[in-house]
Amino acid sequence: METPATSPGSGGVNEVWELSSQSNNSGSVSAKSDRDRRHSSSASSSSISANRDHSPASSNGRRTRPSVTSVASSLPTVREMHNRRTSSQASLTVPPLPHNASLTSSVDSEETVVSSKKVLTNFQKVAGRDPEIEARRLRKISRCNTEALIQKSVYKRLVDWYDTSYSCLQNQFLGLFLRSRRRPDLPSTDELVGLARHYYPARADLKVQVCDFGLGRAERNEICLGQIEDYWQTKPDWVDVRWIHAPLGLGLAHSSVEDIFLHDGQPGREFENGGTSGWPYLETEVLNIRSHNNFQEMRDVYLILSKLTELEEALDQSSFKNDENSSLQSDIEWRANHLAMPANYWNLVSSDMPWQLTEGLCMGIRGPTEGLQPISRKITQQTLCNHPFYRDCHLVRNIFRCFHRSDGILLTMSPMAGVNFVDQKLHQHLSEPVDAIFDNENASAPGYVFSAFADQGTSTWHRRTVEWFLTYLITEVGVTPHAHRQGFNAPDLNLAYQAVINDLKRRRYAPWRKDETVKLVRDYLACVDELTTVKLICEKQVELFKGMQQDVRKFEADDNRARKSPDFPQGESMHERVKWALNMVKSRHDTFERLLSDAKQSMKALFELRSIEQNELAIVSDSQNKAVLIFTGVTIVFLPLSFFTSYYGMNLSTIVNTPRTEGYFWRVCGSAALFIVLVVTLGASRHWLKQMWKSRRAVKHHHNMV
């Protein structure tokens, strides 16, 4: 080995910079294999220094800095650093992995549990997914896609039938003769019921995720909402925290599940400042990305099928057909009667509908009657879609509510089924079925939270309590969507909106075209509305995390007074986690506030520019008016001469085969001309005549009253 000379006090630099002549000649090959086993935040700089000279000393006697790739080849792997750390900390008690755990899962878990405030990127997994888990996920996606293709054909026939029923009279008339213009047949009742349950599953069949975390162990089960009460009554002895996630939005079922859960156990430690007055539970509004087509299909299915009365009986019977809970159905029926709203199928599933950005704020909503009412079938095209990367995407909002008990059971409810993490595979994630999004840790924030502790369970938790996990979960979900997890390999939302605003600025100076200014102003207003909503959501999240900061400080102070030491001192504390999330949300809020100000200033400049253009057009129009005035004067002089010349030049008696006289001509043509002039005059002055008639009637009515 050839060791370069180093200055005194350099310490262990020689151990890292030891280079052999063989590695200098084939550094790219060895570095490539090592890079496949590591993730590094210096990926962008490795290509810069890859072609530099790797010799220990240059021609002028100075040492040349070795390349990043060659240094990376000598760095210890994640597993090696993990072994050094665990061996040097003999007093630290961390339970070993299960006997059947493989090397792959150990290395992977070491990467995923690293503190998010220290490592925000995840360029490449150190080890890939478990092949069995991945194969199971792909089989589930394939099964769901097969069902989706069948239902989309039914959906297309339904939309064609509905749109044709409201077509113009011309198409209805042509349908009598042309088969292509005839109204298509409505799908059968069974097909429509299947379509409704595909997009809006019956409440008892709704998929619920149950995640158990224990010391060195974690398990996840997928159950139905009809079995949920059995899973929050108790938990296994080895489980420290049981997390139940139900994809329910604000509505009748949401309120009933929430009340029954809190009634069956004692509440946990109260988040007095993070919650609201008299409601010490945490909730936040989450932005996520949905497919524009899927969002449109959900609206169409809801608004069309909810009007078909022939489906009501079949759908209502299927709502609780497979319900095994002891009190859920009766509680929903009691609540519906108390709120004077029927507990039918569509009232139960309407909460699954995502909210558009401009459909109001759902933070602070308490009762099921305050949900999304009403909704329109047409989805507003967002200005975000003007960005090439976000084409056919739709940014939606969903509430994320958390309820925890002292027995270590956490219940979260949110209909959020979109993508939380933005990367270069965004459109691939959006094409996956909604039922399988939780299994994709690269797209779903709740799915990622489970995968982060899937191998080691609660071993790396600072405190193995439900409050710590709740803090970790809501801070992970609350800061989405973002592009940090894959190292910003895709444009984040702020960069996309910045590009959209720049495009709007460029369109201000385009040559004038008819209706172009109106379209541009509408795009500006839509962009301002979207940025305003995102900014307001960020403000709410800042308030939430500031309140949580006070709560977790109180929790830690109480634990210190009770002499409760942390279960894993090296783990990320609740205070550190909330501080990281607060900084993230503050940064996003400041960014969108700047973008909003930029959009408003740009729109103001557009109005000023168009005002100047209108003044110039007025000057040009004034000069044109003068020319028209001169032409009108000349026409007035010569028009009577043309008329009298034409009139006295007519001689009807000389026209061949015309026994009529000149008097007959004027009786016919003159009457027709007078009728035409009268009709045109009345049509032109109809508004004035109508206004005069209304004013006369008002005066007459006033006199009668007097």
C-alpha cells in the first residue's frame, strides 16, 4: 500500500486516503460496486472528481486530492459502522434481531431508522425489498388492476349514457336515424352496484391496517372495518404500541368509530396545546397528490349513481352485510337519527371524497354534518398541471386525525390515498390501485412509517410509548408532500409553482390575441387561490407543531421528575422530532408566502400593462374614428344623389312581360321595407322599451300605494 504524506495532527486521515496503484487504475469499477451498496449525499460531486489524477503527489510536489469514488471505496459500510457503534457501547442494551432475520433486513433497517433531521435523503436502498413481500405486493396490484379494467369499462358506458341524456335536441333527432347518435343503454343493476362498491367500498368491507410494534419485532395485518372492535379491545403482551389506521373521512362512520374507541379505554396523555380547547387530540390537514383521472371518476360515480333510486336498496343492504362489530352499526344508526340524516349508503361513503384546494378548509370540523357539501362534478384544472412533471396530477387535501389511549393503542383515520413522496416514479405510483398504496413505502407516508420500524420494532425508539410514536407519525405525515426521500430527483411543489409563475409572466408579453387576456387572468386567479390555500394549511401546521412543542416539553419534564429514563437515549426524542417538523413547515410556509406575493405582484403588473395597451389602442381608435368621420361626411353628401338618380331612372313600363305599374312596385316593396325597418328598430330598442315599461309600472304601483 502506498500512503501519502500527511501533515502532523491529521489523525486518521491516512486510514481513509490509503490508495493502491490497482485501485487508481480501476477505481471506477470498484467504486461502482461499492456505490451500489451505499447511499451518499455527494452523488452530484462524485462525477466531478472522477476523472482527476489519483496519484499521491503531483508533478509540483503537492499532494493531489483523491477522488470521491476512491475515498468511498475505503469508507466502512453501514453495517460495519453499526457493528463498531454497538461494540463500543457495551452499556447500551439493544436486543438482537430475531433468529430468522436476514442480513438484508438488518442493513436496511439500520438505514431507515436514522434520524430524519440528520438524513433527509434516501438515494438507493442498501438492500432491496424482501423478494417475497415485493412479489406479494405485485400480485395484489395485478389483481386490483384486473378488477379496475372491468370497472372502467362500466364507468365509460355509464358516463356515455348520462351525457347523452342531456344532449341537444339535434342529437336526439339524429338518433332516430343514425345508430351512432342513439343513446347507449344503461349498465345493469349488478354492474352499477359493483361500480359503486369499487370506488366507494361498503363500510364493513373497508380495509384497515393494524400495525403492532414490540421490542425487536413488528407485524402488520390487514383487516376489515367490520372487525375493528376486536383489535382495539386488547393487544398481545409483546406489543408496546398497536397502531390502527382506518381510511375514513369526516362522516357518520368516522364519528362512531372515534367515540366507540375512546369509550372502550382510558385516554392517553393529553396534547393540551397541540389540540384544541376541550379536545386534546391531534389532527392536521395533509396535502397529497392524486391522479386527475381517478379523481374525476370518483366524482362522476358519486354524483351519477347517487341519483339512481333503483340502486338504493341493494347498496344500503351491502353497507353492513359483513359487519361483526358489536355496536358500530347501532351507533351509526343512532347518530344518524340524532342528526336527522339518513344512514344510507351514499351518506356513509361520501367522506371518501378528497377535497380540492379551493373547497374550503376542513381543519377544526367537529361533526359529520360539516363535511364536503355540496360538490360539483367538474374538477377545476389546477395551474400545477401546467408543469410538465405534474401533468395529469391533482393536489388534494385530506384530514388526518389521531386518537390515542393509555393502553398503548393508537387510532388514526384519514381517507388520504394519494402520493406523499415525490420522486421520478410519481406517475407510476399514481397508476397503482388505491388499496395498495399503503404497501408502497416510497409513495405513502403511513406505509413508510411502518417500514421504518418493521425490522427492529421499538428497539430504536427514544421512549417505547404511544405518545412517542404518535409524535413520529404526525410529524412524518404533516410535512408531506416533499421530494426529500429520494434526494430531490424530482421537482418539489415550490419549484413547480415557481416554474408556473414564470410561465405566466412570459405570457404577459405575448402578442395580443382574442380572449387571451381573459384566459391569462383566470390562470393567475387560479394560481393565487391554490397558493393561498397551501399557505393557510402551512399556517395551521405551524400552529400545530408549536403547540406540540410545549406539550412534549411538558411530557419530558414530567418523565424526568418521575425519574423515567429513556428506553433508547441515542434515539430521536419527541422534542427533536417536533423541532425538525416545525422547521420544515416554516420553510414551506415562507416559500409559498413568497410565491403568493410574486404571483399577486405579477398579476398587478399584468393589469397595468393591459391598461397601457388599452390607452394606446384608444389613441389608434381615435385616429381611425376621424377617418371614418370624413368618409361618413362624404357619404352623406353623395348618398341622396345616388338615391334620386336610381329612383328617377327606373322605368317599369318598359320591362318586358311586366304588366304591373310603378304604383304596384311601391305598394309591395315599400310595405316590406317599412316592416323591416320597424322590426329592426323595435329589436334594437327592446331593452330601452322594457326598462321604460318597468319604470312606468313602478310609478303606477307607487301611486296606487299612496
